[in-house]
Amino acid sequence: MESITPEAVETHTFAANVAMPSTVQFNVTPELATFVAPIAEPAKTLIPFAAYDIGSGGTKFMGALVNVTDMTIEEIFTKGQFSVPYREDLYKSENNEFSDLIQDLGLNALQTAKLQIEQDYSNSTFQGYGEIQHFAVATAAFREAKNGEFVASYFEDKLDIPISIISQEEEGKLAYYSVFSQMDQTELGEAPVVWDIGGGSMQLTFKDQADYFHVMQGQLASQTFQSLVCDKVLHKEETASPNPLNTNDVEAAIDLAKEHLTFDPATSDIIKHQIAHNAPVLAVGSVHNFVIQPLCNLAGIHPAGSEYTKEDLHQAILLLTDKTDEQIMKITALSNPDLAKNQLTNLILVYAMMDIMGIDKVHTVKSSNVEGLIIQQATANKKEIQTPINLQEIASLKEPNEPFVHLYI
């Protein structure tokens, strides 16, 4: 949701080019050929979905096959993101409306993403599973822009994709679903608290034993906090870079974050209680995965891994204190100077939040709202399906030295 990672389009490549549902020929034993023959027509277990998360600083997208029997993502054939600074555009606006320029940039990003997804799908082995079902959500910047609904409707018409401007509560639920697209509840032991930070909003989400979601909703996030520091601590333009921040600036920014990190007391008490009783805190999204975790690893206490502590954060803050954007780019190996602007302020924001909530350790999960949206939509569209063929049984029939081509059915 925030403009903090390099613009990239990552596509999945496949080891085998299997044409389905047309006749398939393999160099296999007669026994295997006999066993494979009945699956010339693709099973209906898997359905292709495409999800688009139109965030405050960027658009993330994913194309994937979902097993709608157990609601798992079986194969990702496209994944990527584009930087689209919706939030920054609103800051520069005099009427709190998206400019024509940002609308053009946003539409181009979505059109490119949709084309990439459809090309990757058509070039893959999965065409036999039918048409891709596309879904998109827009978040904080669209909730706040006066013309947010108009722009979302305009994108819908141009792309022929349903786009929903979701509430912050729904955003928290998507982050929760995204975690369970990557891991099973049984892996955790305790019900987790899921923490997501975007460009314009922050959510901490917990689902209780009655399946009721408790979502802490805050407006201080990656870009909003960066702008607040520029305004209140440094007395700069809100869209300027806050770097370099000296030690006194850092202390003032921590205090400023604590002052503005306000939430509904009843919900925050419930989630604080869970954290105090050792509920794991699982962090998703770009801020945690591509800013906080790598910087904590660079700080040297734990040079690898997917966990960080408050002490790790403290060391990472020291690493970037008094550093210019150019110096931060060298430390972090960033190629885009715009991405350096909120590296330190993100660290400060997360540090202040951990202090407020009593969080000692965070486990990062490489997932985002696109995974959550795919699982949520697949659940909503679940249909009667056939039981998938057991691939392990097929594999057991091949000769020891024979190549085996995996079929995703």
C-alpha cells in the first residue's frame, strides 16, 4: 500500500510446458500413461483469480490458482507492484481530489498489471481452468479523496474489473486472511495478532474464539507519519524528505508518534490483553517485510531471519540517524531516492507502536492484502468441485531415473 519498495513485476516461470486440456504426451511408463489418461480434461479443483490492492502509495497485484476445496493458493503465476503516489497527490491537491495526472498513472498501472496477469496465464499450463476472476480493492487514499468513488468507478469502467473502496476494518480482515494464505492456524498455537501498516492507515487485527474480528484502526502510517514529522518536527513541506534526522529529531519524532497513535480504547485493550498473554504478533505488508526487517538485519544483531525485537529496531534507528537520503540509499542498496525518504520514519513509527502496545517481538510474514483478497474472494465464490487427483500417487509410479512432469490439476 505504500511507496516503499522498488517498482517490479515478478512473474512465475514453469519448469514444464504442459498444454491442457489438449492431448498430453510424456516420456513415461505405460503404467503412468494409463493413470494420467483420465485427466486430459482438467479437474475443477483450481480456479484462477487475480487481485489488485490499490493502496495509498502503490498498486500490488497477483494472479494465482486457488484450490477452492481447502482455500489454499496452489500456484502464483504473476506477482508485482507499481509505485503510484495517491497519498502524495492528495497532499499537493488544493481541493482534496485526485489529479488528472495521478488518475492516468493509476489507470496505466492497473492496465499493465491486468495485461501481465492475462499474458502469464495464457502462456502457462493453466488455461484449461477457465477465465480469470478479477477483483480489486482501494484503501485509505480513496476513502479520503473527495473524488475517490468517482475515480474507482472510472477505473472499473475502463478495466472491466469490480473495484471496492473498503473500510479500514475490512482492510484489517484482509491482512488477517493474507497470513493464513501462508500458514495454518495449527502452526501458531495461539490465535495471532496481525499487524499491517500501509501508506495511509494501520491495523492490528485479532479474531477471537467466536470468530469475531477486533480491528484496531489508526490513521498514522508510513506516508502520513513521514509528512507529520516534516510538518511538526522539521517545519518542512509535508512531501519533503525528513532526512537527515539527528538524535534530538528522532526523540521528538518518537514522542510525536506516541501522541498521534490513537485507537478505540475497548479494541486496543482487547488486543493489548492478547499480546500480554503471549499471542504471536505477525506482521504483513511492505513496511514490515521490505523496510523494517531488512534494516533490523542490517543493524547486525540478528543478520538474518524473519523476526525483530525492539532492541533490533533501536539499533536500526541508530544506523540511519544523521544520514541523508543518498547515504541511506547506499546502506540499503535502494535504487530509487523516493524510497529512502521514509526508511527512518518507518522505524520510528514501528518502535513507538511496539512501546505503546507492549510488543517485544514481531514475526514477519511475506504476504500482503492481495493474498488475503484472493482467499476471501475464493471463499465467497466457492462451488461444488471434484476431488483432486493425488500427485504423490502418480509420482510413485514413475521409474527411478525417469523425469517427472508435475501436473497442477
